Amino acid sequence: MPDNESDDRPLQLRDLAQTESPEIVRAALGRFRRRLLVRGLIVVLVVAAGAILYPRYFNPPRDLTSEIQHARGVELLRSVTAGGVEATVVRVVRLSGETLAPDRAIERFGIQLAVFSRSLQPGEQLVSLLESDPDHGILSFRTGTSDNFALEMWMSFVAGTRSIDIPFVGVVSGRSSARLAHPSLGTLHIDMQQIGVPDWIWR
Amino acid sequence: MDLEAIFRAHQKEIFVYFLRTTGNGSLAEDLGQETFARACSSAVFFRGDSSVRTWLFAIARRVMVDHIRRRGPASVPMDSDAPGPAVDPSDRIAIEQALGALPITSREAVVLCDVLGLTPSEGADITGLNANAFRVRLHRARAQFREVYGDAR
């Protein structure tokens, strides 16, 4: 059936198309531009709001202490002793991945450690000689002291680091100087397998 | 040819489409503007599978459908304030009354094919019906119109 040859005759209404049309294209283009502007502003506002709110509500905490407190892991409470130093591995957790360099993304785990020394005398202070060394698995650490004899440590390591050694010294610190009272209080050797850290945390 | 020139070439028939389906000049103008504003947004997606005319009418139809959804079918009555051709005023009123008596889908089919002169195939493309279904609709619409207006046309 060819076009315009329906089974009935077309109605002769073409006259109805003969009417003056108002100028609508220019107004339509204006409407489009306004809409584009409004949408652009909405996108800018949403992006700005996202940039402000995301770090506040969705970003993992970047402070190592709170990161270890909030991450998934186990309360181990295992004691480790070396020389004049006694320590308790309080908590071991799996931390989120981190990008050290554009081509170097790593998985991490963290340890909370409480250290105490009975070898110190009044006025002496327990100090850790741990150094950050990503090539040997040590990423970062933080220490806090409750008194001179005790130390609390939060450390992060590259996943797969099976054991770590943490040397301690005793220091006498004055107002303007510090001197070494105990050059070697002991070096804690923490072996993840030996102290029973689950594989999924440290590997 | 730039977009504005293309739109301008089809401005009148898009306006007539709305004018003759709604019978309301200011509403037709508003819906026409909305049609071209939407066409600006979707111009980048136009692949040329259909003619520009069919593409614009398809957008116009969606604008009409959206308007009816928002406001209801009663929002497209056939008023008699629509500018009309220079014919006998009583004849014009009778034509508009006959057109206004049709359901909106029948009115649309008559406007597309018998007022604007599109082919039933184009009408089918615009309304999203298959060609036979559109022809049936057009046939019934013409019969309804003749029933109301008389067989003079």
C-alpha cells in the first residue's frame, strides 16, 4: 500500500497549516542555554560538595593510630621479651592498600605494641630506634608514652613482612640535652607466624 | 547549515503540529520551544537514521506526551482561539470542532498526515507504531472526523 493511499481519501486540511508561526527557535536556544548553565552549576555544586564531604565521611582515617583502631584485625595480646624489654602485641590489623609511587601500590598491615622496661632507672626514658624503611617492609610508626618506662607503638608494614626487629635504648634527657644511659636495652624480634598472627592479616 | 537554520526550516510545521493538536497558540509556542531546546541537547546523538523532520517530530511528540502526563489529557483541549486559515469563519469553527472532537491520538494522526502532509510511514516512525497500526489509526481518525464534520472534505 503506497503512502498517502490509505484505504480512505486524505482529508483536505492542508489549509490549517497555513498560519503564521511565532519566533520559537531563538527562544528555544535561549531556554537550552539557560538549562545548560543551570545543569553546569548543579554539576559544579555537586562536585564541590563531594570534594568537601568525601574526605570527611568516606575516606579512611589517615592517622595511623585511628587507622589501626578502626581496621579489621585481631586482639592478640601476645608477649614478646628481649633483654630488658618486655612487650605485648596488643592488636594486629589489615590496613587498606596504599600507593607509594605511581607504579608501586602496596598492601599493608598494622601492629599496636605496648612496650615496658624494668631495666630503666628513674629519670631514664625508653626510646625505640625503629626506622621507616619501605624496602625492608617498615612503612611508618608512631609512638606515645604514658610514663618514662613504657611506650606505646603503632606501626604499619608492607604485607608479607614476616618478622621485624625493633631495637630499644634507654636515654636520660635533660632540659637541653640527652645522653644514652642504656645503649642496648634489647631488640624485640616479632615473628608474625610465631606469635600467631592470622595469615590474612600479615601476608 | 547550522543547527539554528535547520530548526528554523522546521519551526513552522512544529508549531502547527502543536497548534492543531492542542488548539492553543501560547501552549503550542511553549511546547515548540521545549522541542527545539530538547533537540539541542540530543543533536549530538542524531545519527541520521531518519530525516531531520522525522527526528524533530519524534521529539515534539515526546514533549506532547510529557505535557499530557504532567497535566492530564484535559490539558490539550481544542480551543477556538487558534489562528486559522483565511476561510469562512463558520467553516473554520466547524473544522476545529470536528478536529477537537477526536481523541488526542486520532487528532495527532490527522494533523501529521492531512494537515502537515507527512506520509503514513513517517507518521508511523514518529509515533513509534508499525506502519499498519498507524494506517489503521489514521483510517479510523479520518472516519471519525468525517462523521463529525460531514463528508464534504
